Amino acid sequence: MTRVLTPELTLAYVRELSCDVAAAELRAPSGDRLAGDGVDAAQALRVASEAGELRLEVGPHAIRPLVHHDAEAALGVFNRPPEAS
């Protein structure tokens, strides 16, 4: 499936939306890493959908509920197919 954003652009998008993201990765539903740094899963803020899972390590100045919201938005855009012309 063609997507609006590549995995790398999805991570760049969430980093633009949220400040103080120390590390980020995007995983496929199978668990395979699509893009990112390799995040400590035990410490990560995680957002999942049928498209995959975003894992984010945030720093001390992050507002976790806002980062979670931003991660949901980025994953939603990643999951959205381009509009038919």
C-alpha cells in the first residue's frame, strides 16, 4: 500500500509536533522495525494501531499526554492512504 508518509517521515513529523523526544521508532504490526533509533520498550511511550506502533522515549520536559496525542496524529497520517486523484 502506498502511504502519505514514509516511516522516516512519520518519525520526523512526530518530532516536529512534540518537543523533547529523545528517541523514536516505528514498528510494523509484525514487530519489525520500520524506522528509528531503537527505543527501550520498558521506558517508551507507546501508541499502536492496525498500521503499527510508535515508541517514543521522552525527556524530562515533555508533556506526556500531549506527546501521546501527537504520536496518535502521526500514526494516523502514516496509516492514511493518499487520496485518489
